[in-house]
Amino acid sequence: MFGKVPGFEVPQEMRAFAEKSVEQAKSAFDNYINQATKAMSVVESQTDAATSGARDVSRQAIGFAEENVAAAFAFAEKLVRARDSQEILQLQSDFAKETMQKLADQSKAMGEQMQTAARDATKPRS
């Protein structure tokens, strides 16, 4: 579809700026996740066992969010290093396929986790 564009090359300064921007965004996200995880731990320590299923679902959701954002950052890092438009299109295609499969797998796992949590919540307590 798209081939190499004659004379098209990303200037080194622009590539370096893009790489630094991706690194800064990743660092900010990592800091946010660390703070959210700490806050979640504090809340969890103050709740009883009856909410353990909900906690497990929340932990799984945060884990999936971290995975997905990490994959997006890895994709962005590959994009800023791409040599030409053909490589960009291939990277985009691969990322889209991987993302769709990952989302299907994550949806299935979340459904199973929610069923387990619902079952556990309705079990008689002894």
C-alpha cells in the first residue's frame, strides 16, 4: 500500500524528542500506578474478608491495565525507531492483532474472576 517515501526520513532531533517524550510518559504512568497500588493496599487492609472477591477483581483489572499500557509504550518506542512508512504500517498491524487477542483473553479471565467472586460472596459463612 505505502512504500518508502522518497526523501522521507525523521530527523534525529525529532526522533530523540519523541523517544524522550515516551520515556517521560512511561515514567509518569509508572509513578501513578505505584501510588494507586499503595492507596489500594491501604484500603484493602481496612476491609474484611467479605470483599476479597471484589479486591481480586480490582487487582486483576489493574494488572491488565498495567500490561496494556506497557504494551502501548513498547509500541510507541518501536514507532519512534521505525525507519520508514512500511515498517510503521507493519508495526501497527502487529500491534492491533496482538491487542485484540490480549483483550479477548483478558475479557475471558475477568469474566471467570467475576464468577468466582460472585460464587464466593454467596457461600454460607461458617
